[in-house]
Amino acid sequence: MMQALLNCLRVVFGKNREEDGTMVGYSTFGGDSVAAEPDTEFQMRYKILELVGCGSSSKCYKCERKEDKKQFIVKIINFALLSLQYPDRVLQQLTREVSSLKKLKHANIVRLEEYFFCGEKLYIVEECLSGGELYSKVLQMQGIPENAAQEIFSQLALAVKYMHRANIVHRDIKPENILFVDQKSLKVKLIDFGFSRSMKGSFANSFLGTGGFLAPEIRLEVHGSESPLYTKAVDIWALGCVLYVMISACMPFDDSLYQRPKSDFELRFQPQKRWVSVSLELKDLLKRMLHPEPLRRYNASEVVQHAWVQQALKGESRTLQISISNESLDSYSTASDSMSAVGQEFDML
């Protein structure tokens, strides 16, 4: 089975430099330790520095390109471990992140540098973002001032609009997957496209995401066996939850995985002390993004055109410089802690 998978991966990833500027290396090493492996195409070009995050089937390292000493992050995915998690869909799970990032070139989406298929591992090299994650900043400050949130959110809205125009849905937008580029500015980028997919039609039905950020339509029937159908609108819901969390440092709704009555999704601005000075324009945007009916929910273009977002895009909001004091690379962990209401990631394919 593993050899068949490797052959499929060569077909999926086997494009040369001339075709798309992306390099793929092949070798036949085994084992789990990067340091113990013989030279690979990746190791000839990069030096592994330190471990910055671990997941059930992958590890993230800071690395340095040998030719110019520039630093990057490499995610190393172990095929064998991944196949234990997704025995029926391992190829699809492996190709998601690379397939999406190859298509996406945007100032507010993490940049794919190159990738290597070596033996039984996939190396995904991405730019190194050193400012830390939005999640840590929200916890540290117990909510972000509105004008800073406006600056951050406007960038995310542009990224999602671009992504949706490319027919890609992220499906796991949350504060942990939003990183500051550096510690001196509010520039952010969306990361972790491991749950993303290209939308070949209007609907998808794989059930996955993070509990507290799941749109009502993606939540499971309590006694149902089939995954629900949903559209790109699930990203808008999650993005609305991120905006709510930025202001209040708490979730707008519970983290249940199961369908709830529509009345449970009535938007309330709590705690009240965090919302008393927030603009009516921001509250209006949240109501339009967090509408429980997906057909009545704003799409990405409408979010960008909203007056509150346009203020930031036109430079009418005052930009704040937030000092990022958390450990900058902790955000690359694929198993980072979450707010108690956030829940866990699920992928039931």
C-alpha cells in the first residue's frame, strides 16, 4: 500500500522546475529522526535548526537555506503516520496544503517557498513569520483595541476574498492560524492550509474544522451519519468568529460539533464591558458575517466592501503598533493550546 501511495505522490507532485518553479526531490531514506537521515535534496539545500512544533503526523522546524543563510519554516509530514489517521483519504490529505499554496500568491497568505518529496516524507518549506500568533496576542491583551482589530481584520478579509475567487476554501480559520509577520507591525498572514480544498462545485461535505469556529450548517446531525453540505460561507462564519474573539477575548457561540436550534446562534455582545465603546459599524459587520443562514450571510466581497473594512483599506483608521512579546515561533505548533471554548480539530472524511 505504501509503495502505491508513493507512486501516486510522484504523479501528483512530480513537476519540474521549468514547469512551475517548484522543486521536488526524491530519495529512499527511512526512520523518524531528521538528523539521522542520509542526505536528501532538502538537506543539501537547508540546515535544520530547532523544533518549533509537533503534531500527530508532522513536525515543524526552523531551518536555514545554506546558500544565503535565510531562515524558513519546514513542515515535515510522515506518510506512514498520516495513513494511520486517514487510511482511506491519505493522498488527498497529503496534497491539500501544497496544492492550495501553489495556487495562492497573496500578501496576507503564507508563501510556499518550495517542497520536497523524499522517501516517505513530504517537506513543505514556507516563509518564516516571526511575529507570533494572533491567538497569543488576544490572550495577552484580553482583547484587542478596535482600531488595531480593524487593521488586522481588513488584511484577512482581502486574503479570504482572494482565496475564494481562486475557488479554495480554508475550513480552519482561527486565531492560531493567523500570524504576525514581525514584532513591529500589524501585518498578518493566514497559515495552515492542511484542511483546505479546491471547490470543484458550489458545495463540499467533508466534516472538519475547529469546534468553536464551525458554522451552523457544517455541524453534524445528532443522530445523522452523513456529513452536511456547505459552501465557502463557512469561512466567512469562522472569520466573523475571529473578529469577535479579537475584540472580546471570548467565543461568540459554544464549541459543540452538533446542530443546534437557530435561536442558539443569536448574536450577543458579551462581555458587555468589552463592547460598550465598540462602533455600530463593527457590530453591523459581525451580524452580517455571523448570520446562521448561509444564503443570508455576507460573502467575502461584501465583507471587503463593508464601510468598517473600507475605513482601514483607505487609511482612515489609526494604526496601532502592538508589541508582540510572546514566543514568535510557538505559533507553528500543530498542536498548540486553545482557548477553553475553542474545542478540537476534527476531520471525519
